[in-house]
Amino acid sequence: MSLRHKKMWAALALSLLLCCAQGSLAQKQKEQNKSDKSPLHVRLNVTVLDADNRPVSDAAREDFQLFENETPQTITEFSTHAGSLRYGLVIDCSGSLRTQIDSVIKASKAIVSNTKPEDEAFLLRFVSSDKITLEQDWTSSRAQLERALDNLYPEGGASAIVDAVYKAAEHIVERRKVERMQRRDALILITDGQERASSHTLSQLLQLLRDTNLQVFAIGLTQENRKQAESFLNTLANETGGRAFFLNSASELPQVTSEITMELGAQYLVGYDSTNGKRDGSFRKVRVRLGDKRTALARPGYTAPK
């Protein structure tokens, strides 16, 4: 083949490559435009409490009002949560809970026994960052969870609550990827609330919890630095639409665990298509309101995708 023909074939090949590349870019842009125009659907797990802070299970769709950045939103999805629950028990076994560990185990067993047979759970034990262990992986067996709880024991170490909750949240996210069944997700944290030595920051943890729509129910057995512990656990709960309970003694645990299981069984799923469809990565504040003395608990906002 002459040099002239070789140059012609090279020019033709380059032209074809450019056409293919332009076509690919155009297709990607078309898909991106389609994605940008699709509704931005937001789902909220909502707990409704009456004037006495007791869970309400008979609220109707028309009772709810939704606002995003104070702009009213139209509810497009609503249901009472009759489905199964997927949750993690995250138990603090630091030395400060040494005298209360038996009561903590008993209360945790009460949570397990009050959930539905089809619910799925795991047990995570923690002390310091290097002592966070999965004592029981995902199971629907109450007997397996109770045996794992019986094996819990306290030991010394600087409490890493943030790291433990972060790891538990990641464990739920991984489970979502392999399990197709739609479930409600929650973490139940029992701790003294004394965060001391985590590698992750609280901000990093809150971002993960918001992005994954994961509620935290915290039980604080706080003795020292009570205000600091309460502030920390309230932040975890309020930023995720959960609740925090603070006890003066372990004898109050049975009542609190009963309230938590009642609330988890009386939740609502409320969804809407945001009137702000921009995929700009901004944080949008969300508010759920009922038109009476009842109170709605839900995560306070979400970060829009990019």
C-alpha cells in the first residue's frame, strides 16, 4: 500500500473514532438530561407522638403536611409500616457500664423478643475503635441474638461511639445492596454517651446517616458529664428522626425498650416528589407537621444528589 493510501486510511479511521466518541458523549448527555428531568423522590420514616409522647398508629394521609425549605410539598407516597424491620443493636461494653451490663443484656433481649419473627437484626459490641466486633451477623433467629447477647462482657478502653455507629450504618448499607426486600432500617444504641476516641467525626457520621435515611434510637445510661452525653445522643437522634432516652438507673430500661419497640411498630412512610428538581448537592431542610397537638418526628433534611 502506498504512503498516500495509508494516510487516507488513517484519516478515515480517525474520523470514525471521532464520530463514535461524539455519539457516545451525546448519548451520555441525553441520559443525564433525562435523569435531571426525572422527579427527585424523597422518602421519610415518620414517628407520630401524642401530647403524652405516646406513639400514634391511626394518623391518616390527610393529617400530614410536608415542607421542603418551607415550600409546601405534595405527598405522593404514604403507608403505615406494616412491613418487616431491619435493625442493628449497638451495645457499649466499656468499663463504665460494668455494673449495668446485666441490665443492658436483659433490656436488649426484651427488644429482640418484642420484634416480629420476620424482622432481621445484627449485634455489634464496642469499646474503643480497635474493639468493635460483630457478635452476631444478620439473622431472624431470636435465639441466636439472645445467645450472642449472653456473651457480652465489659472491658477497659476509650469509648468510640461514633466509629461504632458508623460501622453499624455501613453494615446496613451493605445489606441493602444484596437484599431486595424493602424493610425499615434503624439502629438501637445503648451507651453511657461518653464519646472519647473515634477516628470518624460526628459530622461525617451524621452525613452518612442522612444520606442513608437511617434512624438512630439511643438509650443513654449517663452518670458523668451528663449534659455533654445528652447533647451528643440528642444530636444523633434528632438529626435522623429517631429518639434519645436518658435513664437515671438501669431499672428504667424495660419501660424505655417497650417504648422504642412500640414506636418502631407504629411508624409511617411518607414520600414526595420535590418541587426543586435540581441535582446540585445542596442540603434541603424538611419539615413534617400535623395540624393538631400531635408531633411528627422525621429526619430534618437531606442532601440532593449531584
